[in-house]
Amino acid sequence: GGSGLGIVSYRLSSGSIELFYIDEDTGYIFTNNSEPFDFEEDPTEYYIQVEAYDDGLPPQSSFANVTILLSDVNDNEPEFDEDPFTFPVPEATSIGASVGVVTASDDDSGLNARVVFDVLTPNASFSIERETGTVRLESELDFDDLSRPKQIYLDILATDLGNP
């Protein structure tokens, strides 16, 4: 082996090489796609083999296996599993009792898919558990009191914990 410093160049030799290209001088790997990858639709792992070679005579080379992992971005909003949710509540229901559960799903993953709930319309009769979506009775219902509505509407917000 000589002690000279040759110029090293890089090329993709196998794997998902149609989706990526490599800067032959720096070895930086870039996507070839004009469209961005979609975590929910595309594979989340790609494998390529990179060859580093010098300008010697004969050229010497070495190979490295590279795994490219896609990570999720928060690009989906939570969607309620029903709209509207309807929960019949008997008059004799105990304060603190669950009257129903609202549910929502989000096509992202991890914290981007974790959904929490809040009541947007203040209402003394009902509350919602932020983490579970459980709607609970907070005050006595009196169906004989004609001044109280027989149907109560709650506006509930579903928010994912992703950023942004």
C-alpha cells in the first residue's frame, strides 16, 4: 500500500437506487422523487448499497450498506369515528357516571396519531376526559324542569399531540 491520498468518489451500486442519487464527490445521498415520500402510503425503510472507489490504477473500492428510514410528519388531522355521537342519558344517571365515549382516529403515527379531546362549549352538565374521550355527567338531570333543554349539544374538539 502506498501512502498517497487518492480522490474518493461514490456511486450507488444496488438496492432502491431508482429513488435516490448520491453526490459522487461528497457521498451525500438525496431523493430522486419529484413527489415527497408519504409515510402512510410508502414503505418506511429503503436499502441501498454505496460503493466508494478511488482513482488509483487499478481502482480500489469498498461497499457500505445504507438503510434509509422514513419518519412521520404530522400531515393528517384527527377525524371523529362518528358524527354526531348521540348518548341517551336516563334521568336517574349518577353524577360522575360515563354516558358515552367519543372516539377519533388519525392516520399519522406515534404522538402525531395520539388524539385528545376538549369540550369547546362550556356546559355544567357534562365533562370529557381529555385522554379517553369519556363523557361524564357532572350535574343532576331533572326532566321535570321545563326550563332545562331535553337535548344538550356539546362541541368537542379532537386534537392530535403532533407538532405542529
